[in-house]
Amino acid sequence: MLSDLEIAQRAEMQPITKIAQSLGLEEEDIELYGKYKAKVSLEVLKKFRHHPLGKYIDVTAITPTPLGEGKTVTTIGLSMALNKIGKRSIVCIRQPSLGPVFGIKGGAAGGGYSQVVPMEDFNLHLTGDTHAVSAAHNLLAAFIDNHLFHGNQLGIDPFSISWPRVVDISDRALRKIVLGLGGKDNGIPRESGFDIAVASEIMAILALTTDIFDLRKRLGRIVIGYTRDKKPITAEDLQCAGAMTVLLRDAIKPNLLQTLENTPCFVHAGPFANIAHGNSSIIADQIALRLSEYVVTESGFGADCGMEKFMNIKCRYSGLRPDCVVMVCSIRALKMHSGKYKVVPGKPLDAEIVKEDVESLVKGSENLIKQIENARLFGVPVVVAINVFSTDTDREIETVRKIALENGAFAATVSEVWAKGGEGGRELAEAVVRACEEPNQFQFLYPLDIPIKEKIEIIATKVYGADGVVYEPVAEEKIKQFTDLGWDKLPICMAKTHLSLSHDPKLKGRPRNFKLPIRDIRPSVGAGFLYPLCGEMRTMPGLPSVPAGNKVDIDAEGNVVGLF
């Protein structure tokens, strides 16, 4: 069996100029980065503003196992399948971080015969957008310490500074550091740390901005800390926002690639799905919707994480409305949610989980039922995609299909796009087309003008299934502070584990009889949301005992090997 990388390297790619032409783009609309990738000018939005909007499809999932359950594979495969049945489609996805690529997860270009190519470029530097985000972020960090060194005219309280530095590599040794050591010429000593680059608020801003001028305003609103009398200090106060904008002038433009079957693909931005909203950029979606009949995008992790934020945050700022949600599930993940089986990254699957076990499947399907309910809260039809593995039995597949249909799904189909590419997603594509024609009563889960606590409690009770919320004293203090500052009108971006509907990754299935703890709340005023912390959240991952990067190398011909 060929590896994902071997399949990708055997792909018959078309020049990206030809992919652009298929969308109606001309030479002046794109900026080439070699033969197979390009950036798309934002002027395209004006040029095609009179084109009707295509159908907008968000691909989400049940609560995944630590291995993931084929959401990106399904996203890419569905777009290819839509083209197979005669529809014009574009897929829009995030760019992966180098941390997971060289860490536990490996690459994120899909898999099997449902991939974005060139796979090596996609998973590595692409066109340098993440590095631009890192440069802009670290420029602001340098401005902060320089301001302290030269007298601190703004009166910044050094203990309130919350702006770390970033690097796009998983490096646990950088989580907590001390700056300014080595004498007075090297700055003022203080504690700080590093986050991974995709956790930067600037990455969230890049994904939520709508043009270069909106980007400039959002960067200026970034809050880095406070004065001793609690006045917020912004990037605008430090006179850094203009320079940061200049560093991001190219990064704001979406990247155009293609799938194995030459379906156009926009790859743009990569915000963390735990701390931030976990979706690709608004700009990419806006352009794609003017250039095609169907746009398939993807939200990070399960429907309780990325999809909820897609609806309540991304759609608020974009003004776009989804026509359909695709809910990806797998038989093995549903069995895991029964509590009978454990799935651990880096370890072989339990041999029993791949054997027929309808009883565990039914019990674990409570998670699927709740995630369908969560999507239906927004008034959008749901198509369940069963990502098929060779060990799944017909009886198990039919069990999931029946449960999905009985619990509110518009349709439930198998997806074999990993093994068969677009051909393996025909049934799914046809179901999605039908769902997109259904009456749509899209609605947000909450209005913005209600108190912070009320927004949090709506998400906790309606989406997670909690009985209520418990606030630690720090969170209570922050709620009062943010309300006084006028930030209470921002949407909420919950920061919690992706491995459970609750805050506790050990609680599988559909947790009940729990209260959601909020230990702190932090502002991302530039991005435009507040993020409550439900437990400890890592913003700098660590490498595993055997990193995926161990296998990455070049062969005798200079080709990349070991990337997956």
C-alpha cells in the first residue's frame, strides 16, 4: 500500500495558472510561488462582487479520538466528489502548524486519495504566512520590552503583560522563560514565555479580517497588558500596529493549491481550535463563494469546538450563512465513546475495537446524537458522513445510519474518499446538494448584547450539556473588568479540551451531571472575542518521545520522504 506522501508525489498536478483559469482568474489576479501554488489578489473580491454566492458547507465532526477521524480527508474528498457529479466546487482549509507536522499528528493535507498537493509544500512553509505572523507577533513583543527599557512612559505594569513570543515548533522548554538577563544593557528582567505561532492572536486576526484596513484596525486593538490603574495598553499605544500590518501585506492573501483530482483549494490561516476559533480565513471563503457553486470548508475538532465558533464568531464577522453541515464520524471513534476502549496517540489500536461490537457502537453513538443536536441549534440541515475503514461491518454502518436519521440528520451516508477519492464520495455529495436546497433557518446561539456570563452559560448548557457553570474568583474579577471596559459585547470563544463534550478529556460519550468550571477569562480584542479557560490549556505543545520528524528526510534523488 502506498503511503500518503507516495500517493501525493505521483499526482498529475496541473500548473496553478490552469487551476486559476478554471475559476475565471486572469494573470493579474494571482501571484505565482513556483509552478503549483499562488496567492490570490484581494482585488478579486471587487472584480467578482456581482457574481452570486455559492452554497456554503461546513464540515465538522463528533468528538474525535486523539488520532482524528478523517474530517480533513472528508472535506477534501467531498469537494472532489461535488465536481464528479457535475458541480463546480472549491475547498477551503487551514494551513497546518509545523509543531504537529514534526510532532504527534504529522501532516494535515488529508490522506489516501483525498489530499491537497503539493503535499510537501502544504505541510511545510507553503508561502511563508505563518512566519509572517511570527514576525509581526515578535515585533510587538520586542516593542514592549524596548518601551520598558527606555523608561516606560505609558506606565505599563510589567506583571500584567500577557503578550508572549511565538515560534512554529513544539518546544516545551520555552513555555516559561526569564527575559532580560545579563545586565542592564540586555533589558529589564521579567518572566514570559513562548506560544506556538498558530496560537497567536495575530493568526486569529488573519483568519477573521476582511481587508487590509480592517486588519490594521484589529492589530491596533490588540491588548498586551495594563497600566497599574488597570487601563489597557494596546499595540496602537506602542505605535507598532502599522509596522505589523506591513509585515502581513502578503500573508492576508489566500493561497491557491489543488487536490489530487485538480479541484481548486484555498489554504489560508491556521488559528488554534482550542484557544482561538479553529477555522480558515473569511477572505478565502468570500472569494471562493464568488468563484464557484459550492464551497466546502472545515472547522477544527468536534462540533462543540470549531463548528460552534464557526457559527457564532466567524459567521458574525463575515456576514456569511452556511447552507449545510457535514458531520464526520467513524465506527471506531463511536466505539471509543462507549468507554470500553482507549485510543492513545503513538500506540497500536486495541485489537478488539476493530471487531464488530454493535452494543458499544450504540452506546458511544450518544456523542453523535448530541453533536447532531448541536448543529441543529443553528437551524442548518445536517448530513452525517460515516468515514469508512476496511474493518467496519455492514451491520455497524447501518446501525450508525439508522441512529443518525432517527435523531435529526437530514441524511447519513458512507464516505470512502480516502480509498477512492472523489468517486468514493458521490453519495455524500448528492446528499449535500439536496440538503443545501432545504429551507434554512440559520440563527446565532446568543445575541451579543447580553452579559458575558449569560453567553458562557448558553454555550455550556446547550452545546456541552452542562448543568451550569462555576466561576473561580479570577474569572469573576475579569468579567467585571471586561464589562467595565465595554468588552462585554464581544462573542465568546471557549477554550476547552477537544477530547470531550465537557471540560474533562476523560469524560467520553455524552457527559451528564457536570458543571463547567471557568478558571479565567482572557481578551482577544483585536481578533474580536473573549476566551474563557475551562481547565488548563496548553498554547505550546511538546514533542512526543518519538517525534514524527524523526522519519522526515530526503532520499538519494533529493525527494522528501517520511512526511505524512
